[in-house]
Amino acid sequence: MTGHPRLPPRHSDHQVFDELAVGWALHALEPEDEAAFAVHLPGCARCARTVTETREVMAGMATDLPGAEPSED
């Protein structure tokens, strides 16, 4: 994981990966972060769970929103 300033030096420090997992689920990562997280994700059950939970929460929120009404203007 050298060469990427935001990534922790060891897998035991997961704070950065926790943040990247949420960004991954929201499709909101910078290309460098996305590439680094794509390498990490397949071997990390914790991050896979965070991605899944974030997607489920966002999907639930999307279905709870009222439909948009067109303006009368």
C-alpha cells in the first residue's frame, strides 16, 4: 500500500478504509482512492459488509422519498 498517502500503513488501522467503503458504495471516490479500495475490498469482510449496508440504507432512503411534483411555472 505504499505510494498512496491516504491509506493506512497496516490493515489493522481501518479508519481510512471505512471511509472509502462508504464512498465506494455511493460511487463517489476519486480515481486514486477507487483503485486502492478495489484492491483492498475482495479480501476484507468488514469493508464488504460496510458497502452492502450503505447501499441498503441508501436504497431504503430512496424509496421513502416522496415523488417529485412538476412545478406549475
